[in-house]
Amino acid sequence: MKLIDTSMDRVSISSHLRLLADLIESEGCGPTVMDRVSQIYDTPKLVKHDTGFADIVKSFRAKRDQMFGGELFGEPAWEMLLELFQARQVDRRLSVKSLTIASKAPQTTAGRYLADLITRGLTKCIDDPSDGRRKLIELTHEGYRRMDELFVEAA
């Protein structure tokens, strides 16, 4: 008897449903949405894959910081995008605080970068349904598409 791991299939379906929801949210539900949906699923770049490459990038950066000192390098926006990409892969949203910590930047600096990512349409801020005082951050469809395309091309 052969055992089949369906956990990745469920993650993949969840990711595709999130893409569809983002598309409907941004464009409504008209004929153009169906065209866009078929574009997404006809485009091999937008496929679900594991976070392996993002993990390698993060591991490399940690080793680099250990060898040369983290204060020498600073890319808060990139650190946030990596963290958000990995979170989206497992259908998780991050709090502003978690993202600030991931950026390895002071709170005010991280806030400026986060505001810029939102302004550029790469991330969005939503209310935490379980705690109205807290804000959650996630990649937009466009932000996810760009990160996914970058990792597919780099791999």
C-alpha cells in the first residue's frame, strides 16, 4: 500500500484560492477576471513551490551576517518581503511587530519601509480578526507574483 502525502496539495489549493480571492478583490467578478484566472493557471511561473529557495537565501544572509557582522548589511524591505513570501506559502499572516523584528531594523525605519511596500502595492495591512487592536500584513497578489517569479527565475 502506497502512502500519499496530501499536505502539499492542501497548501497548494489554499495558495491558489488566495490568488483567486485577491484577483476578485482587486478586479471584481466580471469577464476580465475569467481571462486573468486562465492567464494565471496557464502561466507556469505562478506555481506553488516550497520555500526552499527563500530558506537558502535567508540561511546565506544569516551566515554572511555572522561572518562579517550584521551591521554592515541592511535591507529591511527585502527581509520583510522574504518573510511575507514564506508566510504566504504556508497561509499565515504576520503582525506588524513580527515583520519589524524580521526586518532587523529599528521600529521607525521598519515602519517607513513597510509604508513604502504598502504604497507600492506589494503588501497590504488588514485588521486581525481575533484582536481588533492588532494589524496584520500580507503580500498582495502582485507582491506574491513578483516574488514567485523572482524565485522561479533564480532557481
